[in-house]
Amino acid sequence: MEKRYGLIGEPIEHSLSPAMHNFWFKKSGVSGDYKAYSVPMQELTETVERLKAIGIHGFNVTFPHKTAIMPLLDEVSTLAETIGAVNTVVQSNGRLIGYNTDGLGFLEGLKAHFPMLVTQKPSVLIIGAGGAARSVALVLAQVIFSRIDICNRTFERALILSESCKKFCTSQALDFAQAEKQIDQYQIIINTTSLGLYPETDHPVIKIDGAASNTLFVDLIYRPNRTAFLKDAERLGYRVMNGLPMLVCQGALAFQKWTGVYPDTKKMEDYLIRTFLS
């Protein structure tokens, strides 16, 4: 009998997760079917109970349920607890266990595309202080053990995330003027906000002219494949990476938790670009 998997969130129509996971089920020979379920916030508790009752083997969680789902689960991993969000759920012996593969997925994508940079324990500037920023910052702080500075329009939110990072590495909360002034101190600069989502009309997130020549600029958005932020960086000759590697690798880590198989992420990136993102 085919095992059932899925995604819950709202909206979910734009999600590439069903195409991604069903492709992996087909290519890996693992029996499974993955479907997306549009779940309004007021129906979250009922939906989780129903998914548990029907014996779903696992599911992903996206906006706006990543935090709200936590008290509905039987167990939450230490990393997910630290981040304060769950994006992957495994059903094991009738118990729902929550994990967060977002930050680890970002790290795996970074390793795949820029392996030498990771080994250099780079200094990192993260723009934004929301859920995505928290997932990436706290994983990098624990694994790379370097400097993770946080820049955000609302300074208080930057301060909260920076204090969390300080448990694992050096960290400073910055406003935009401070970040621009010391932008040459970072080897990786990551935009986790929606600023620059529309590259033809939006302005870049911050002024980056003074960054060091070897700096990598990253944007967690993958549609479009070049935001205003990344276009500006490329124009100035910097290396860039969009959010597709993170999307694929966080999905691969979820797939591994469900099936024990870590799928081919390079082939998946090529497939998604060719089929959906070209």
C-alpha cells in the first residue's frame, strides 16, 4: 500500500513541494504519494488530528503554521524548539514528531555550491529577523561557530535574534546604516526578507558597493531567480546564490527523515529549473 505524505499551509498553490517529493518517490523507488492541503489557521488543530488518525507517514508545514503546530505535536526536536518553528513532521508509532530542516537545508545548499567557503568559518551578515532568518542564523551559529550579525529595520527584532545567536557564537545587532558602514567585514551576506522580490521595480536591500571582493550574496527567494538584491551584486561582480538550493535541500532532509533515503539534490535543482523556473 502506498504511503501518504503531504504539505499543510495557506496559501500552498505556488508550492513546488508536491512536484519535488513525487519526483523523488518515483526516482528512488520508494512507495509514496505527496499532496498539498490548503489549511486555514482555524482548521489547523482538526487537520493535524485527522492526519494523525489516517496514519499519514509524514508531512511538511509551511506558512502560517510553523509555530502554531508545535503544541499540537507529541514531540519536538531540540533544534526546532530552539528555532521556534517546525517544517517537517514524522509519524512514528502513532506519535507526531516535529523537526526543522530549513536552516540545515540552507547549510547543505551552501556546502553543495560553495564548499570551500563553509570550511573557512566565514563571518555572516543576515538581513531580516523573521522565521527564515532565525532558522538560518541559529544553524549557522551552531555549526560554523563564527560571527553572525543581524540587520533589521526594526532594531529590537534584530537584537532578539542576535541574543539567541550569542549562545553559540559572536553576534551583533545592527541597523541598516551600521551594516552598510561595516559591510566589508563579511564573507557571506544573506537577505531573508521579501525586499527586492520584484527586481524590475524594487530597490536593492542595502548599499553593497563597499563589500569585500570575495563576498557571496545570497537571497532566500528563488522566484524570480535574481532579485533586485542579487542583480545589484552581480552587476558589481560578486558571487551570488538564490534560495533554490535551500528549498531542495530542506526537502531532501525531510524526505530522508520519512524514508531513510537522501535523494539527489543536484538532479532536483536541474529538474525544477528546467520544468518550473526557466
